[in-house]
Amino acid sequence: MRFGSMFRRLRIGGFLRVDRPSTRLEIMTGRVLAVCVHPFMAWRVLSPSGRALILTSYAVTTYITVLTMLLLLSPSAPRPF
């Protein structure tokens, strides 16, 4: 059996058919993931407020990551005699 005929049977059978419209949450989740995966492409499409939001979220994420790593990897503070 060829792949094309098998794919056609699945499509005709309704396994690949979406019976409901996408919800706003699904659309928003997809767009956020697209911005995270392709930031350069998103930068060209977004408004200035969207660009500011991306820069802020990257800065906050970086700050939290670096702070966490410093706290986890730093030796304990020296104790006074």
C-alpha cells in the first residue's frame, strides 16, 4: 500500500479533520510559542509595545536564571569566629 493512498483513507475517514474551531487560548498559546521559537521573525511583525514586552520578558527570564544559578552554585557565607 502506498503512503498517498493510506493518507487519503485517513483523511476521508475523518481522523485528520478538525470538527471544532480553535479557541482564543489555543491561538494565543501558538503565537507565544512562535515568538519564543522565532524571535527574529516575530520582531519584524510585532508592534513597538510587543517588542518592549519581548525585551522585558527576556531580561526578566535572564535575571531570574542567573540569580538562581548564582545562589545554587555559591559557597555558603563564611561564619564569623
